[in-house]
Amino acid sequence: MSVLDDDLLGDVRGRLGVQDVDDAAVGAALAASGRVLGSDALRELTRAARAELAGAGPLQPLLELPGVTDVLVNGPREVWLDRGSGLERAGLDLGTPSAVRALAVRLAALAGQRLDDAAPVCDGRLPDGTRLHAVVEPVVPAGAAVSLRVLRQSTLGLDALVAGGAVPGAWEGLLRGLVARRANALISGGTGTGKTTLLAALLGLVPHDERLVTVEEARELAPAHPHVVPLVTRRANVEGAGAVGLTELVRAALRMRPDRIVVGECRGAEVREVLLAMNTGHDGGLATLHANAVEHVPARLEALAALAGMPRDAVAAQAVAAVDVVLHVRRERGRRFVAAVGVVDREQDGFVVNAAARWDGASARPIVEDERAWEQVTGRWEA
């Protein structure tokens, strides 16, 4: 079998120039190299060359495994992956610490970032949307440490989530009603709990005559809806210019005649713009938020709003007026499910989010914790 050596890779790179690195272009460049290649060898070399030129090189096959969410490199023989049920060794040998560093530097360049002794930390996105975080010496003892997060566009509908046990059947009518009656909802949860999956499913319920404007750091939302305008942030280039953040995009979305504004994840000062939008006639808005429990949502909102200079009492006033329902998702034993439905209430010194009902992901029916709050939620929003 032919091997993708440095000479062949260099020849292919020279033939491609600045054009898009897709399978057809790489295959044509390999065929034009003069090597005698059978169809199987050409297919394998095309895959390997594309991984080296526009992908994660030797890590690319791991990223393409079904169910993989993260690939982590701690050293040449310390490669791990997560398929959703915990970390496992990948059994991959990357050679030497210098080879790991070279790989990290190449990935940073693909993401349009700089990674060297003067800038030893890189945070960016690869061309396919994979999130990259890498550090090199002197931040790590030798070589580099690389973290890759696979972003898979969420296309499951609410019916599929109910059938798969991610949403209890007793709450399906409520979730449909939240969308139909234009509730402003936050979806909270930890990393990898399925916030984006639930958000995409809810967006699939939006009437098709409405215009959705989505704002994300990397495009993960792919709702089954005919009118979606996706806005994606852009990081600064190696000169430190050209950045477009979430705050700017939320402001831009307000001027794009949206029927609904959707923020893939509130993680900074843009939370102020989101709350203001929900309080100025842009109802039916949806956003996700990192929080370990539904009761922790106020603390998280206050911390993010503080980055925008909002005082605590202003955050409380905006949140109580803007947010109708909080849906909290969890991941346990490899399963992701909606664990709580929360409501926002004002307190003398701020605001709280209390669970009106909870579900453990396994019981036949959820448990109602606050009868008054649950009746208030279902009476107003349930379809």
C-alpha cells in the first residue's frame, strides 16, 4: 500500500494551493502526482492527506468515531477519548513530545491562531467546527497538551427525544406549549448534558412562517426549520484584529427583523443583551446557560451580567420580567435527560429559580415539587 510520506504530502499541498481542501480536490492532486495508485489506495491516501492538510492529522480518525465528544492528548502515548460514558485510552502513539508539539502548532495554524513560546495557549476552532484548546511549553512540562471537542449539529426532534427517554411524556405538552405560546425559556445544564440538542428540538417546533436568528460561537444548531439565519462569532486573527463576539452578534440580530432570537450559549457579557431583548418585545426567545442545578441559575446569571457592569438588583429585575421558564438537563450513567422545570421568583435581595417539578430520567412520571408553581406553569404554557 502507498504511504503518505512528506514528499507526497508536500506535492499535494503545492498542487492544491489556496483552494478548498475537499475529497475531490485532494484525490485529483494525488492522482496528478504521478504515483500509480489503485482505487483503494487512492481512497485511503485521500483520507489521510485531507486529515493532515485540513483536519487533526492522526487524531482525525478518533474524531470521526461514532459518539465521540472529546479527544484529549496529554503526551505522545497519553491519548484519551470520551464517547459519552467516561474517558478511555485510545491506544494511539504520536511518537515524541516534539511531534505532539508540532501537531498542536499545526492545529493552531488551521484555527488561525498562534501557538509558540511567546503565546503558549491557544483557543480556537478548526475548519470543521471542532473546538481546539492547546498549550505548549513552558505551560506544560514537555511537548503539548491538546483538547478537542467535537461539535455535532443537533437535528433530533422532540418526538425523538421523548421516544429516546430524554424527555418524559408527561412534559411533552408543556414543551410544545412553551414554543407555541412564545415563552422566553432558558435551558441550563452542565457540559455535555444535551442543552443544544434540546434547544434544536424546540426550534423545530417553531411555526415555519417565523424567522429565526441564531447566535453561536460555533454552529451546532441545525433545527428542522425553513427560515434560520445563523450568526457565528469570529475570533481575532494572529494580529489581534477582526474579532466579532456574541454581544455584537446579539445586537446585530435585533436589527435583522427576527421573530425569535436564539443564543446557543450565554457565557459572558452578552447575557445583558439577551435579557434586554426578552424585555423589549422579542418574546419566544431561547438560550442555553451553564449551571449545575436549576437553583444555581441566578448565581450564574449574576456572574455573567457583572461582566457587563449590571448591578445585582438590575439583573434580578430583568430576569424576573424576561424569563418565563427554566428547563434543566442532566447527564447520568451515560443518559441525558430533562431533569427539572424551574420558575423565576423575586426575593427581597434578588431572585431565585425554584424547581416546580423534577424527573430522575427513569421513573414513569416526574415529581411535582411545588403544586402552585406547577399549576402556574402548566396553566399558562401547556398546549
